[in-house]
Amino acid sequence: MKMNVMSKAWGIARAGQKKFGGNVKEYFAEALKMAWAESKAPQKALVELAVNNRKGKTWVAQILGKDPQYKYLRNFVSSSYDEDGESGWRLTDGIYEICEVGKRYFIRVANGDWKRIEEKEVA
């Protein structure tokens, strides 16, 4: 989803005015810089998975390349909480292996969206 930079900037400026007082126009220049930087930041996809239970563990690992011993060189990613208190994995663009309560599969993350892919697409 594309963000409207001007609308976001006015929202940030209004929040600054509400918190610190004064005129909303006084905050707009800095708010516009903040909104522009946020729009240029890499989009992250939120992936919500089942939690660990006695049937198996849940983890996410970014695929970095091939590994002679483990097939894929992986970087394990920690889950996080967002400002709304939702738990999940915020992932940047790339290919990931997911183990959801013991069931493994791969996903591709691009531009804040993700989709499931076959293992042959990983290789």
C-alpha cells in the first residue's frame, strides 16, 4: 500500500501540535521530512504464525545462500511486537524458510507483501 506523504506529514504535524502545543504549521516542515523518510524506508511484511506448542516449534530464518552441511545458509529472525501489541515477524525483502509448529515451507517477501513459494524456486 502506497502512503500519501503529504497526508502523513499533516498527521505527524497535528500529533506534534497536540502533544507540545502551538500552531500545526510550525511542525509541518519537520513532519514532512519524517514522512518522506518513512516513505523511502524499506517496507516490512508482517508474518503472523502459530506459537510454539508441544507439537513443535515455530521459527523464521532468512535464506542467505547455500551451505554444504545444512543445505541453506540461514539467519534466524526474532519475532517482535508492534505498537499495537501484535506479535509476529517483521520481514524485509528476501527469501525465508518458515517452520510453523514443525511444518516447514518457504516464502518470498517483496515490497511489504509475502507469498509462499516452492523449494525449487529457492535453489
